[in-house]
Amino acid sequence: MSQSNYPFSKKFMIRTISLTLGAALLAAPISAYAAQTKSITEAVPLTDYEFESAYHTGSYLDVGESRLLSDKQIRKQWKGIDKQYSPERAVEAVKEALPEAEYEALFPMRLGSKEWHEFNKDKKNYDPNQVDYYSYENLIQAVTEVANIKYKVSYRKGSLTAQEVFRLDKDNKSETLVSRSSDFNAPENRRKKIESQVVDFGTFLKEGSDTDRKRELAALLANLAHETGGGWDAAPGGPLRWGLYYNENIAGRTGANMSTFVDPDSSGLYPGVEGKRYYGRGPIMMSWNFNYGLFSSIIYGDKSVLLKNPEKLAADGKLGFMTAILFWMTPQAPKPSAHDVMVGRWEPTKEQEEKGLKPSGFGITVMVLNGLEANLGETDGSPIKRRAGHYRDITKRMGVDVSAEKIDTLGMKPF
């Protein structure tokens, strides 16, 4: 579990502040979201004329404002709302791919489990009140809530950092502008065509074959289990049983690393709060002020919520799983989303093929999540060994054969 493994790197941030970052909802239900921004009863639907004009001029909303949309407008601007990607069906997909009993057998030492408490009860800094952070119920609730979200980035053609970011609540049909870059309407950009990319988070585990869906869930959990693992070679039950053991970067939590993780280049848009530190938290170890701020903007229409309270991510397991799923589902140009890789939608470009980024499979998801693990096999000491071990372990329990899949990153270079 290293700070360098955090998915939203500073280098990526400089290239494109929020074009491809994920989204997250905190503890508040989806239905309560609009109340955090602008009351739905006060929202004003956009006219068709306004939508046509927005094609060139961008949104008429101020950052944090919401508006109700008609079905016609949702079809035109958001590619509609597909009922097969509803929260109810998303939950069914998880339960079919990995029932609760199987999940708990895979991760008995997860943070806050009965076994975790038994092992840690005599350890220093033991917290007897630690809840089951990575419970199956938290996973199910996270899937339920993210399935109600669509996410869109509109950017000026040829200027990926000149962008507007939106969130659509599928249930109440409310669109919220959560972010607008300072240069989106700059004179040099106003004449540029606006292009958009839409992600429906309800497609998680709902695309591809039944085998692809199981492989996708296994790949997500395997990567998370590695990032949060607490096992060692001689650990009771074996190292793979200790996945999902941590939810905070150890050095950040203990103060061994006192960095605030505030990026100067993004502090104007997402200013850090005095006394707060944005080290890695949750299953993807989300870090840096710009990630906390952007996620908060998408959640509440208010970037300050998580910037003021970054510790919420380590307190709420549902939130933790949500951030992981949303990141998993969101492309990171030039990277695809890990979701698209696992369901077979992604095809490498010629340049990507020259970097050895083929074929689709678990190995490519590692490169999407952490390019620092390029060109590694399953040798002792390699992080790929643990990632691949979890993946094989989970897919075996699912009854899925992955023997023909490229699971390591040997021969691959970063995107």
C-alpha cells in the first residue's frame, strides 16, 4: 500500500483537471442530493432552445446549481435513462456474481470483521468500536447508489482542460453543474465546438457476458484487496485472506508522513483547509485535495464538504466502495476505464499496441490503475504477485477459468 499508487496522480491532474475523474456519493441518500445544491422545487427546466445554444456556449447554470430535465432533454443530452441499468438490477448483478457467503469467505480479515477484532484485540491502538467497513452490505449499498448516477464531461475540442462537469440524478431527473474550468469560456475557446463524454455508473456488472461480469467484479476486488492488504507470506490462513484490511494510508494516519497532499496547481480551484490532510483513504486510497474537492462537488454541489471533512472517507464503508466503483467506471484519457477493459469494449490504438498494452484482461486494469507497475511478472516481491493471486482466488470461487488471460504486466509500458 504505497502513496504512489493513488489513482489520481498529480501528473494526471495537470494534464486534465477533471475530465476523467470518478465521482462519489457520501452517506446521504441519492434522493437527498438535490437539497444540498438547489431545491428541486425551485429548479427551472431548460428549454430546447437553451440546449441548442449550450452546444456552443456551454451551460447556463452556475456551479452548484441544478435544473430539472424533461425526458426529451435527457435523451438528447444524456443519451436517455436505460432501465436495465437501474439500482435494483445492479444489485442483482452483484449477488449473482458473488453471493455474500462467498464474499465473506474470501475476505475474513477485512477491517472490522469478527476475525479482525479477534486478531487485533490485544494490539496497540486497537479500536473495539471499529465497524465492518468492507461489509457486503456496504458494497451492495454503494452499488445501489452509484447506479443512480450519470456523469458527463463537456470540453472544448482540442482543449481537454477547458471543461464543464455535470452530474445527473437519474431518479429525480436533476442535472447539476459541479465544475467549470476557468478557461472554458475564455476568448480563445469560445469558438471551439463542445464535445461530451457520458458515463452511466449503472452499467457496472451489467455489460458483456455473464463470465465478463464475474471477471469484472473479481478484477475490481482483487485490485482493492491488494491496495488494502495486510497479510504476509506466513499470515494465518495465507496472505490472500487479509485483503481489505486497511482503509487509510498508514504513514498518513500515524503522522509518519505529515504532508498535507495539497497540490499548488489545483489549490485555487480546490483549496485545502487548514489543519486537514488529504492522504490516502478508502479502498482506492484516494488522496490529494483536487480529488477530495471534485468528489465533493459531484456529491453535494459543494466542494467544501470533503475538503473540510476528508476523514469521512475512512468512516463510511459505503462511501469507500462508491469511490472505488466510480473510479473503476470512469475513463482517464488516454486510458480507458477498467470497466471497458473487462467487458471487451476497449480496443488498443496502434500506439498502445506498440507499448505492449494488449490483450484486454486483468493485466491491463493494473496499468489503468497504476502505471508504476509496468513490465512486472509474478515474482517474489512484485505487487503483481499479490494482485494476480487475489484475482485467481476470486475467479476460482466464482467458477470462472482465467488460465488463458494475461494477468501480469510483462512487456507493457504506461499509457
